Amino acid sequence: MRIVLLGAPGSGKGTQAKLLVEKYKIPQMSTGDLLRAEVAAGTDLGKRAKAAMDAGQLVTDEIVLGMIQARLAKPDAKSGFILDGFPRNIPQAQSLDAMLARLGQPLQLALLVDVDTDVLLKRLTGRRTCGSCGAIYNIYFSAPKTANKCDKCSSALTHRSDDNEQTVANRLKVYQQQTAPLVNYYKAQGKLRTVRGVGAVSAIFKNVTDIIESQIRPLADVMGKIESAAARQAAKAKAAAVAKAAAAKAASKVAKAPPKAKAVIPATKPKPLAKKAMPKKAAVKKAAPKAKPKKAHKPVPKAKKVK
Ligand SMILES: [Zn+2]
């Protein structure tokens, strides 16, 4: 299955991606991870990416797409992938579509994890982390028993600087401007499905897998049937031999058929029509499709003359 996950920062799509990886045994491809891996491996793409970053520039779409393509070529991506964090805008989506089309692996599903903006703001700005044990809280949804104190180790909780309201509001604005239009892009392709990203993680994941089962599995089943049909080629060959024999029998019957048709039709039709030419035409019409054999050809010119 080939899936793109869409959703605002704080939508929880990363969590859903991890659950999908576990359930379906397909890799999650996030551009950040790909970038780090390529740079660490010192590949050509990695070097170009590093050079761009060192120069304070953005890594180009071309490099990112190259990394995705390289990742797709690995064996574990044979049965699909989950793209998370890419594409982020329409041009990237178009480039991705073009690349996947070249590979003969078009996207099957764009899954939007939809969460209202006020909830996103609370999720992102309410986050508090324990500096000692790493426990995570949210002052709106999962507050510690004592304000700013870790339930587990009583250490002070910290508020990450990129979780402040200004930064969060800015991230959401960028998402709205650049990534939200992708929803319409994939909707136009008939590939968009939406799941509400509120409530228990497990309940959201149930909805996600329901969508996948109904969207992608039927396709996969059809493909599987085609493949197993190909594997049963030997059986088919036998069936074909039987069919040939049947066809030969049918052909011999057809060869005998024309005289019967001629015998039947003149018996009924001449009475109302009275003309002698008409029965011949009727006989030709009925006999011709069945009887490619010699006898059918002779009456045809006569029928034309009648017209
Ligand atoms: Zn703690």
C-alpha cells in the first residue's frame, strides 16, 4: 500500500504512521529521517544535501525526491510505504506523482488526520516535559497532579521553546498556507480520505485501518487474484484444451445448422409476405452469423439484390 499522510503539526499523524508500520510491515518515510540517513551514509545525495544545509539553504525538492526514490528501491519498500512530512506543497506533490508514475507505483491513498485548530493549539502549547525522566504531560489534556511537577519523579517540568504560542501559531499558519491545499489536490484525484484525529489513539487507528481495508485491500485482493490466476496457468491450459474440443464440436454443429435454419424460416415467413425473395433474405440474416461455412455465402448476394 502506498500512502501519504496529511495533517497539521499536533494532529498525531506521526503516531498513526508508527502504528501503521507495525501493523502492515511497511516502512515509514519521513524526509527528516531520510536526510539524516543519506548524510550519515555519505551518499552522493547526502553530500549534496549537507552542502545545501551547510550553506544555510533549503534542500531542494530534487534531492528529497532522489532520496525517496532510493528508499523505494530497498527491499522492505516492496509492498509499499507511508510518506509522512512529504509532500508539503502542491509542486512537491506533482513531482512526487510524476516520479511514482515513472516507477509504476502511484499513490493509492492520501489520508488526512483532521483536528480542529483550537485543539491543535492546546496540544502543542500545553506540552510539558519532565527534564529528569522524560515523561510528557499536557496541561489541558493530561495535566500532572501538581502543577509543573512530574508525577513520577517530582522533578520540575519544562516547556520547550518551540512550543510557545508564537512559534506554534506560525507553524500552523505555514501549514494552512502550504500543506492544506494538498487536501484539495488529492481530493481531485479521488484519493483523499479523512479521519478525525481526536479521541483515543487506538480508536483513531481503528478508523484509519478501516479506511485502508476498504480503500486499498480490495485492490490488493484483485491484484492477488490476478497473480494466483497466472500461477494456475497449467490448469488454464488444460481448460483451454477442453474448450478447443468443445469449440470443435460446436463448429461441426454450426456447420449443420444452416440447412435447419433455412428449413424453419421459410415455413413461417412466406405466408404473410407472399413474395419469394423475402424468405431468402430472412434465411440469410439468421444463418449468416452462425454459418461462416460455404453455404451461407451463396445467398448473400441474392439478399443484396432484393434491396
Ligand atoms: Zn519525571
